[in-house]
Amino acid sequence: MATLRTSNLFSSSSAAAIIRKPAAYCRKSHVSLQLPSNIRSNGISFPTLPRRLPKDDLIQRGEKTATKQIQLLPKTPQSQDRLLLSKLYAIADTVADRAEMHAIIGAQRNNWNHLFLHSINSMTLAASLMAGVSSITLGDASAPHALAFKLSSMLLFTAAGGMMLIVNKIQPSQLAEEQRNATRLWKQLGRDIDHILGHQTPTELDVKNAMEKVIALEKAYPLPLLPGMLEKFPETVEPTCWWPRMQHKKQVKGMGSNGWSKELEEEMKGVLNVLKEKDEEQYVRLGKLVLNINKTLAVSGPLLAGLAAIGTGFIGSSAHGPLVAVVGGVLAAAVNSLEHGGQIGMVFELFRNCGGFYRQLEEEIEGNLEEREVGKRENGELFQMKVALKLGRSLSELKKLASYASPSCRQEEIKEFAGKLF
């Protein structure tokens, strides 16, 4: 009991002593409680440093650690998916930029066609008028005013002929049609990539296919005018190819027949035969016809302008000089209007692109039919609907083409075309 009382007295006296302490002391004690543990009342204690390793050991340990980190990072699924997404987003940005560039350049080259057409016709008709005025006998044919009209007419005919040569070489209407079709195809590729990004997990095959399609479009429709411009008067007419020849397909096996049947295969063979014998052949033939017309007009325009310039030089010395000058100038303007006002180059490019459209559809059908494993083909019902939509037909109308599935079926036996859009 005595011990308990002594301890109680000690504790109460200690508490009272603390209460009587100044406020500063309390603040000091509070600060001292927050000091680091390594600062003690008897001095400062420093942590012990590890033993220094040899330089070679440090280098080896650092190399091993870095190697392990590099080997581990790419193998994580999340980092790999992010890399593929980044690649597809980069391709999508490039595709959108290309589509906008082709649209802008297409509008510019369409303006070229109109400006060159009206400028050349104005120059040619003005030169013909001056040639006629200079040939009118007003006293002396060698008067100063007659000489001024004569020289002006020769200069205008020469300038118009030179401009015709340049314009006929580049074919602005054909250039504009190339850019219009390229814009449509770039936008279509952009939609395909957006579909992959929004509805499925991208793979390495998706990135590879997208890159190949970008390169194929760059080659089919180049942006530079000179050099790199497509040949406007080719020796042989071939359908335009804007897709990669060897397209990689996803090897994903379907269930059962994958929508394919013997009747559907016969139907696709009939469509393929009609496309080859009728549709593609028709547009290649029309392309050759329009190309020959365009070649004739491209040569005739500058030639008539040159003859008109020569005829102007003989005004006053030959009776046929004014006739050659005036008639040649008028015919040159008419030929130029027919060629570039009628946009013959654009029509040729249109036929060539239509042939490419059917050629691409043929390769898609052949690729599915040549695949022996039905599970690796595109779903049959979906593919049938795609073909029908591309040809502008209903499914019932598409089935009628199955009667032409025989390889021995000749072009004369085929009564209709596969496509109804072009």
C-alpha cells in the first residue's frame, strides 16, 4: 500500500510539474519528438555504407538488369496491343491526310481544265479574227495596221498551239478524274481501318494489310504531276489496279459449311465467267476506242493551230493564206473544245477505273473459290450479299447468273452483263 501511494504521488507531482512548465518548453519537447531517429542525445549516427563492388561486377550487373527489362517489356499483351493500336492510328492519320490532299488537288486540276479550255479558245478565235481583218484590202495590204494584225495573229496562233501541246500531254480532265477516284478509295480504306479499331482487336496481319493497301494506292494514283504522272496515252489498255495483288487473309476457321454450298459455288462461278467475258472486256474495249479518239484530237489541235500560224504568214502574198489562217484557227478551237470540253481524257480514265472495279471483284471471287478449306473462306452468305450489292443486283437476280458457270460458255451465249451500276 505504501508503494502504491508513493507511485501515485510521484505521477501526480510529475503531471503538475509539466503543467507548470512554460509553453515554450512544451513546444521544444514537441519539436524534439519529431527529429529523425538517427539523431540521438549522444550524437549523430551515420548509416553504414555498403561494401564497394569492383567495377566489372557493377557493369555486368547493370547489363543483366537492362537485358531482363528489355526482354520482359515487349512480351506483355498490353504493350503489344498498344503498339499495334499506335501503328493503325498512324496509318489512319496518313490515310485521312491523303484523302484530303487528293480532294484538294482534284479540284485544282479540274479548274486547270476549264481555265486552259477557255484561254486557248479565246486566243485561237481572236487570232482568226485578226487574220481575217488583216487580209481585208484597205488600200495597201502592207499598211502598218495590216502588219500589226498579221503579227499579232501569228503570235497568238503560235502561243495557242504551244499551250495545246502542254495541255494535251497532261490531260487535266483525266488528272481530275484520277484524284476523284483516289479520294473515294482513300476514304474507303479509312473506313475499313476505323472499323478494325472500333469493333475488333487489331493484329499484325491487319497492320500489314493496311500498309500494303496504302502502298498500292500510292502507286495507282500518284500525287506528283512531273515526274511520276500516269501515262495518258498507254500502248496497251489495262484496268487500273489499286489493291495489292497478294492479299493476306485471316486464317480463322468457321463452323460447318461456313455459309457455302454447291449451289453458291456454281453461282459465283457464273458471276466470275460473266465478269470476265462481258463486263471487263466491254470497258477495256471502250477504253481503247476512247483512247484512239483522244490521240487523234490531241494531235489535230496543235497541228491545225500551226497551220493557221503558217497561213497567217502568207497573208498578202498568197490568195490562200487568209483561208488557211481563218479556217485552221476555227477548226483548232473546235477540236480543243471537243477534246477538253467533252473531257475525253476523263472518259478514258473512267472506263479504265470501271475495268479495275470488275477486275478486283473477279480476284475476290477467285480467291474464295480456290481456297479448298471452306472454313478459311469468307462467310458464304455474307460474301454473296457483298457481290450482289457491288453489282447492283438482288440475291434472286444474282442466282440467274449461275447458268453461265460452265467454262465452255462463250461470250455470244451470255445474254446480259453482271454489273448494273456502270
